Amino acid sequence: MTTDRPVDVHPAWLPPEAFRALGARRTLVCGAGPLVETVLREVTAACARYGGNVRRRGPATAGPADGRPDDGPADLVFALATAGPLPAGAEEVAAEHRRGREALGAEGFLLARRAGVTVVLAEEPAGLLYGLFHVVRLGESAFGAGRPPQAHRPAMRRRMLDHWDNVDVHPVMGQVERGYAGGSIFWRDGAPRGDLGRIRAYGRLLAAAGVNAVSVNNVNVHGTEARLLTDRLGDVAAIADLLRPYGIRVHLSVTFAAPVVLGGLPTADPLDGRVRAWWAATTRQVYDRIPDFGGYLVKADSEGQPGPFSYGRDHADGANLLADALAPFDGVVHWRAFVYNHRQDWRDRSTDRARAAFDHFAPLDGRFRPNVVVQVKHGPIDFQVREPVSPVLAAMPATRLAVEFQVTQEYTGQQRHVCYLGPWWSEVLRFAPWGDDRTVAGVAAGERGDGGGLVAVSNVGDDPFWTGHPLAQANLYAFGRLAWDPRLDPAAVLDEWIDLTFPPAPDGDPDLVRRTLHELMDDSWRTYERYTAPLGVGFMVRPGLHYGPDVDGYEYSRWGTYHFADRDGVGVDRTRASGTGFTGQYPPPWSEIYESVERCPDELLLFFHHVPYGHVLRSGSTVIQHIYDTHFAGVEQVHAMRRRWDALSGLVDRALHDRVRERLDEQVRCAQEWRDQVNAYFFRKSGVPDARGRRIH
């Protein structure tokens, strides 16, 4: 049985109250098309709740939305520039736009307020949809003082979430791999879920944050998931139908071995004519069923997934095979650069997992088809709490690159800890690999807007709060907003999320709620860093689970992630002079900065250098004392977070307050465990006591 309405789902950043300002106005919607219909439905629902009215001026066959004439006065106009004669205020704005000849593009919109009328003008229906949600964000301020016309366009053409959801329950990873918010919203026990309203509500949330693409299954493609490409394609089409009204295109993770697994061919060699024909025919069938299908996502020759290496081919050969099949339909293939040897010998210090993506992909620059997007994790290891930016992002100027983030907090507390990642992502996007004004955000956007965009691993599940931890919703929202505009201040983005998600209670104190949430969340990423892995060292986590401390858990592991702590010092030597040479993968000036122990930023020192415990940081502290101080301070900050949250009891929804309090209790417990294990480990290694005389076990 299917249901079309989500039951007991938190509204996140789209509670009814967020539409109050819009719903109290007289609105005119001008234009036609499915996304315009979505705008009309949203405005109509808001007006029904808050007393406004909405009229529609569209194709000749369409009457006004409420049966009244469509030429009455309006406080708010949503209009396509091609919709014909517009009301006076809107026509004036449209005429200025035409004279300026500044294209808004497929998703951009113009916002202005003239003579008491707020105007949202777009060239394409998607622009009206994003303009609608921008007006919702602005609230009453959208209807205040006059606004000169301001264009809003997304920096990234593709703003995509990858779901690591399994159709069948995986015996180890479960229904969602690295998912920390319950089961999948798409799949359950080998079949599609029945609650269609949940998927529709998800699409609405994503559109309001600016996301326009979703991959609906795990990059580790197992047997049942492989069949989504062929005999179970109808399940994917049903999801596409639910997300399409919110401008979201569906993508599919596929196995490179599909011609063998599904097609019965003896080979998946990308240069074999039979293989190329199979992919071409199969892709044509996909587009016959889903005309706006986005494309394929592939993890190949990585962590056991099949790929072109089996046939003596390289990643360009493999990616181009799928790109050629997708090209006639304007589809893209996202080819992940997360490729490394996961069966390393820990004794071999010349092997460095950080080098792997560059070594595999940089030599292939210029060989990928135009519709190949090489998807690069933002750091060279694996979404650790602190890593340098991946050098691959500066090494492939002739290739479309997407930057990959991880919204689900695999290594940053797994949505049991408050860890607002907006500041981290903002640092990455603003990073200038060449030391000039060219940034990572610019690489993802492309010089002509043709870059690979921004991609992230989704953090939602079937939990009533979507993300398990209600405050983890902020990371999903921030991803979409930073993908739309990487220049946004993450603190301002957090303000948007707070104001939308926590509408003021009649007898509440909105300033106290906002101030408290900023106190909890602004510095929470760095707080998490303080009580976990120090100075750029990663993977001090429990193997497999990746939650909680285990300082040596991966130290002698085939996965190849080490800290090399001994009695004299700690850190990985990745220099050209005496280490793995990883620093040489960066262009100047960063190759020189990271090479120098004196110039390397403190927060990345142990990622690039093995140093004595007495080494003095640029902060003035020794490495060992920094470890002690930050771990004690981090725990104190988590205790303070819990106290601050307690002060909001009665000012926010009780169920939400209880869930956050429960998660903060766990964060306090886990932070203390991190502090005690890390400090005890390094005290026993170094023999150096804490200069402040605090208890170390």
C-alpha cells in the first residue's frame, strides 16, 4: 500500500509559518509549465492558510487560480519574461532587464520591488521556483522598502546529492551505507517504499535549498541495485516523477560490469564493440522511460568495485564509454576519483593513500569526453575532520571536475554530535590552489559555467527529523545554499536556517533561540576537531564503525591511513625531501608552504610532517601540549553546549528539544572518551606530562 502524505515528519526549513508573509499577499503568477504549476500550488496553499489570494495569467486555456479576474492589483508577481503583457510594475522591471541584456539562464531569477509590488522575473520556469523559495527566505523583508532589480543565478550548474541507499538490506552496511538517520526514504527490504509523500516532501526541501539533482542508490552497486538500470527501471522512473515538480533530475549509480551482470556478455571491456552497443541500447531505453534522466554515477576500480583496469584500460576509457552512450540525450557520467590501493602493506612507507587520486587521474587530463565529470573528494583521504584540499582540483584544467563533500557525518560525529560543516566547506570552496584569485569554487563552477558542480553524500533517512539529529539538518541546507552561491557567509546561512526552522513562538524569545543556536553551532566543527584527531591527523576511529576513538585502529591496516606516532614524535612525512612526495602534487605556492615545517599551517602540520612532541607550533604551544589542551577544551565546550541547549526548554518544540538533548548527552560521553584515550595514548608514547597538571589516565 502506498501513501501520498508524509506522516509525523518534521517540516525542517519549510514549516507553514515560513510562508506567512507570502501567504498574506495578493499574488499574480504569469507563465506556463510544470514548474510554474508548482509555484502556483505553493502560493495557493500559503494563501489558503494566511488569507491572501492568488491569480494566474498563463496560457489562454488556463483561467485564474481562484476563478476571479486576473487583472486585479497584486503585491507580488511571479512572471516568466516570455509570459506576454505583464502588470505595470512587473513590465517595468522586465523592460529594464531586456535593455540590460543580462541573461538569467535556466535557473536564475531577478528580484525587485517597485511601487509597492515585489517582482520575481525569470526566463525559465525553474527560475520562478527558486525565486519563490527566495521570497520565503526573505519573509516580510521581501515586502518592505524598495529593491532595485538584483539578479540571482546559481554558481554551479549541477548541485547534487548522492544517496548511498541500498535497495536490499546489505548484511554489513544495512539499508543505507554510512547512513545515520534510519532507513532509506526510497527503498525498503528490496522494494520501493510506499510513502510517496515523504519523497515529494524531500524534493520540496531540496529545491528550497537549491539542490537540483539526486542519485538514488549506493555507489557500491550490489546485485539488486544493478537491476535498476534495466528490469527495475520503473522504480527509478517513479522517483523521478515525484521529484520532477521541484526541478530535480534523477541520476543512477551503475556497475561498470553491467554488460556482464545484466547483459550476458563475456566482457565489459570499454573498447569492445559489443559492450559499447549494449550501453548505447540500454541508455536509450532509460531515456525512453525517463526523458529528463540526469546520467550515471560510477565508482570503478575502487574498494573492490569492478572497472576498466580488469581489461588493461584506464579511467578515461571507462568513463568515455558511458559518456558516449549518454551524449545523445544530454546526460553526464560522474566518475569518482576515489581510487586507491586498499590492500597496502603498512610496512611500506613509500605507499601513500593521499597520493592515489592524483597519480591515477592527473595524467589523464584532456582525455575525458566533455560530458564526463570527474568527481573528486574535497580532501585527498576520506572526509576527515581536517585535510588539505585535494591537489587533483588544481591538476586537471582540461577536465570537468566536481567537488564532493559528505553531508552525512561519517567521520564528524555521525549525526550524534553537533558539527555544523558550513565553515569547513566554505574554507574549501574559497581555497586558492595557485595563490591567486582562482578558487576551488571556481574550478567546480567552470570558467564558462560548465564545471562539474558540487556533489555531496546525503544525510537523510526515514527518521522523523530527516537527519537523526535535528541540528544536522543545517548541514543539508548549507550544502544547497553554498552550492548555489559559494560566497555566502556560513554564519549567515545558519541564520537563514534558524529563522526558517524555528519560527518564534507567541510568547518565546526569538533572539535567545537564535543566539543559543549560534553558540552551539558556529564553532562546532572546530570543537569536534579539538576533542578528536589533532593537527591534521585522521582515522583515529574505530575500524568499520568509524565512530569513537581508536588511536591505533587503522595504524597497521591494509587501508593505508597512519599517524606514525612513536616515543619521539608523531605525523606523516609527506614531503619531497624525505617523505612520500605528496607535497609535490600541489602547485606553488602551496607545494612550498606544505613542504616547509616552519610555514605549514598548524592545523595541517601532522598531515605533512613527522615532528617531535616538543616541536613548537606557530601558536606558541608544543605539539604535545596542544594535544592535551585542545582535548580538555573540546570536552568543556561540549558540556557548555548541553547547558545552553537546556536553557531552550519550553522555547522550541518539545520532541525536538528532547532529541537534541539525548544526542548532546551522547556527545558529552563520546567527547570524554576521545579526550581520555587520545591524551592517555600520547602521554604513554611521549612520557611528557601535562604542563597544567590535569588528570591523564
